[in-house]
Amino acid sequence: MKIQESAENYLETILILKQQKGTVRSIDIANELDFSKPSISVAMKNLRENGFVEMDSNGYITLTEKGRVIAETMYERHTWFSNWLISLGVNPEIAVKDACRIEHVISAESFDAIRKSTENKEC
């Protein structure tokens, strides 16, 4: 399933915040991404309506199975590409920014092929 890059970023951010803080609310996402609270509210509504997140009566956000799969995929790609680019000598700040763009446009087939081709090399 293909979803918008912004939705993938929100889901990945929720996953990371959940790992760091244990719980996630809209304000946490707004602070992390430096977006306005109203923008996050609209995004969370769209993600809820499409079955990627759930929000309880206290405003705590959790990923559904569908949302978690996408978030984990984006996070894996982001981490892998960041580390790989750094290992090639790319400045870490640039590597992280580039990885953030690459993770959304590369196909699963191409990502797997690149990862496999570097398995026996240091990354």
C-alpha cells in the first residue's frame, strides 16, 4: 500500500516517540516536528480515518498494525541509509537528511537489493 510521504513521516515519528517516551500525544508530535497543533490534529484525524492510528479518550495515540508496519519500514530504511551514507564518508547531518528523502521513494525490491549487496561489507 502506498501512502503519502507526510503520512509515512507522521507514522515513523509516532513510532520513535513511543520508543522514547512510552506514550504519544498530538502535542509530542507537534513539538518533535515543529508543526502547529492544528496541523497535527488534521493529520491525526486523517490517519485515524484511514486505519493507521487510534486515539483514546485521553488523547494518547497508538499505531494500528497497519500503521506500525509502515512506521517500522520507514524507520528501518531511514536508519540503514543514514548509517550506510555515513560509512561512505557523508557528513552525518547530510546523511540523515538524504536518508529521510530516500526512504520514501525507494521500492522494497531496490532497498532489499542494495542491503543484500552490502551485507558482507562494513556498513
